[in-house]
Amino acid sequence: MSGRALVRYGTISEVAHFEIPPDFARNRGDRVVVRTHRGIELGTLLSDGRNTSNGSSSKANGSDPIDLEPSQESILRSATVEDEQAAARLRSECEQAFGDWRERIEKWALRLELIDLEWTLDKSKLILYVLNDRGPESTKLALQAAAGGFGVVEVQTVGPDGPIAKSTGGGCGSGHCGSGDSQGCCG
């Protein structure tokens, strides 16, 4: 049986519905590898899909959950020991790079406060979490990172209650940089 389940993912957590593959054994709390709007990431199941197969559940604040096309956000498989080890290595790499990124932001004279960073599990994208409203400073950071040859970098703005909006991007490096739906992401 296929359906949809809620999954929490990301260093600054986001929650979304994900398509469940047919015959996928799942339980709340299981670690899974998911395809998100940002790339391949590790996540934690929050529901097993039994009550959310039609995607009609809602967030705690009463609004509809933010979903992308079902083919875009999906559970790929259960996480393996190797996946967890790779995630730990990437986390360590991000901890080591944090100071360098803070210095770059200061050097580029951006009015942003870097609070965290993370790589996607496949290391195809670096996500920089900044405490700020989404706007010109976030876009400038993404543009400076792209111009500096740092690969595909996505800037996720965060407020006191978590991500301000679903992180921007998905079209990084494909000519969408600076458009309304991908502001803050370049590669």
C-alpha cells in the first residue's frame, strides 16, 4: 500500500508530506532517506501514513501543510548505518566550515547572522541558515557564494519560530536564480 506520511528533515527542521513507496514497512520514529525540494536528505517519520494517505491532515496552526508535487518529495528508502555515518561526517564538516562562512558574510558586508549550515546527504547542495527576513541580503549571500565558486548554495532564512518559508531553490544553477520562487539560491 502506498500513501503519504509526515517526515521531519533538515538541521532547522521542516515537516512535509512524502509519498511512501508501495510495501514500505514504516513506523513512527524510523529514519528514512527522502527526496526533498533541496535534494537527498535524512528524515524522521512522524506518521506511518495510515491516517494521512490522502494528504488531508493539517498543521498544528490549522493551515494546510506545505507540499510539493508528490513525485518531487518522496521517501526513497529506510536509512542505513552508512547513511547515518555519512550524515555525521557531513555535520562535522559543516561545524568546521561554520567560522569560515561567518567570516565570508562579514567580509561581504552582509547584514545577516549565520546560525547553522548543512549539506544534503548527497552533498549536492549546501544550505546556509541565516537569522533574517528573506530579502536582498539573503539574495546577495547566495550570489556571492555562487560568484566565489562554492557550488550550489541555498540560503534558508529563519525566524524565532523556525524557517520563515519553505527554503528557496530547487532550480539552483538552472537560470532561476533571483526569480520570485528561488530567491536566495544560486549555484
